[in-house]
Amino acid sequence: MGFFSFTQEIAIDLGTANTIIICNGKIVVDEPSIVALDRRTDKLLAIGEKAQQMHGKAHENIKTIRPLHDGVIADFYAAEQMIRGMIKMTNSGNRLFSPSLRIVICIPSGSTEVELRAVRDSAEHAGGRDVYMIYEPMAAAIGIGLDVEAPEGNMIVDIGGGTTEIAVISLGGIVSNKSIRIAGDDLTADILEYMGRQHNMKVGERTAELIKINVGSAMVNLANPPEDYVVYGPNRMTALPMEIPVSYQEIAHCLDKSVSKIETAILSALEQTPPELYADIVRNGIYLAGGGALLKGLDQRLTEKINIPFHIAEDPLHAVAIGTGIALKNIDRYNFLIR
């Protein structure tokens, strides 16, 4: 079947926390953005979920690397290995040769020329012949199902792992945008620091992430509160084992500072919005996408603070990837893709 298909088209959401690849309109890869390398030879040992399982548990000859920090490629070699490995996962085994790749890849809206170049080079080194780029909030808007080419203002807040992207979109372009480096990873870091300070307990990154997923909250009073999450770990002073139930209220207090920064950034983006588009946004509401949109009570807190209704996307984790896939299918129509 694959014998005559010389070009394979794939859409990549290259995220700080997760990388998602869409091929033929289907999500074929959804893996954590992490690689495991042999420290002596730099040989790739594992990527995605397998590398994630090694994170924090490997011996000295294995290093686990997250190639992206704050939405930007921090380790060029690891990023290239990761993209190449994940593209391999999409290839069916019946091909006699590797097809040439047409790739649409999404990038933070606040990316500099150097950062764009790094993404392009990584994609080209991983086998991309035609590499197009699309801004994350634009991809999220398309993925949510908004008509981005309409003469109407829509506001997207995409809270990823490394960056929070806030953009007002109208007529197929970004009218005002704000990209801040406070997002899911910072919330995890807040929890990590809080557990040490408040409970004198040493926890790893993955445990902090699990606390965030299970009892992470933006509000102290939730209509449907989650049950306390029990955390096991060593005491920082004595190294004796501890067992601590963590409630959503204490995590809401611990995350308050970072959530407030996201609120301030949204208000700042609204300030720069032309009045006609502002009126559209008040009428349509603001859309939340990205993994951060799943933080319990976040939409309610933002609605109360900003007095504009906030809507969580139907599939916030995959909204950007779905939008990137749609842009790939209609590459000639969407002239806002960066070539």
C-alpha cells in the first residue's frame, strides 16, 4: 500500500510536556516529551512513555532529558532524536523506504527568530522536506472549531507545559497576544516546593505532577471537591517514610500566586485589544485550551475575576494538535502558516 506514497503529511504539536503527532486526521502518537540517552555514547535508549518511566529512577549511565523548556528547544540533539523517533512510530512497517515528509509544527506565539530556526532545523534534520509552522493559539482556535477567518474577535488562552499563550484572533491573524512562561511546569514546581516547605517531605517531579492532576485546584471552594490525595515519601530531615493526605484547598493556596500571574496576563492582553473586538470577546466568551485548562475551578475563577465567561475546549489537551492537523489538510487555504 505504502509503495507509491512518496510524501507523508504529518502535523506535530511539539509541547514542553507532551508531543502529539497527527497523520491522516488521526492522532497516532501522544507521548511525553522526554528522551533517555546513554550518557557514554549519547545513543537513544527510549522516548516518550518508556523514557518517562525511567525519569528519576535511572542509574548514572542513563540520562533522561526533556528537550523543551518554556516551549523552546533547549537541547538540540535530544529534540532531533525525539522528533525522529516519534515520526518513526507513525510509519507503518510495510514501507520499503522512508517517504519524504511534509510537516506542520506549532510554535509559541512569542517565539524569536532564533527559536523558530531551532524548531525548523530539528524538523528538517528529522527528515522533514517541507516544514511549515503555525502559532499555538491559532492552532488551538482552529482545533476548538472557531472560524478564525471571520471578521470577529475570538480570544484563546492556551495553558501548556512551558508557556501560557493568550491571543486575540480575527480575520486569520493574531491581533494582540501575550506569551508568558508560567504554565503547567511552574504549577508542578510550586507543589514540589510547597511539599518540602509545608510538610517537610521530599517529593519528585512525577509525584508533584500526580498531586496536581488529582487535587490541583484554582479555587478553595469547589462544587465537586476531589478526595484528598495520599502522598508517600521520605522526611527531608530524618529520611524516614511519611504518609500525608493532601487536600485540594491547600494546593489551591499553593498555586494561587502562579494562577494570579496568568490572570494578570489575560487582563494585559485584553487591554491591548481594539474595542470592536473586545465587544465580540465579551459576547463570545474566552476559550481555554491546553492541559492547564483542566485545573479544577480555573474557568470559574477566571470568569469571576474578569467578568467574561470562560469556556473549556471540548478536548483541551489535543485542541492544538487537532488544529495543526486541520491546517495541514488545508495548507493552501491557511495563508498564515509560516513557511
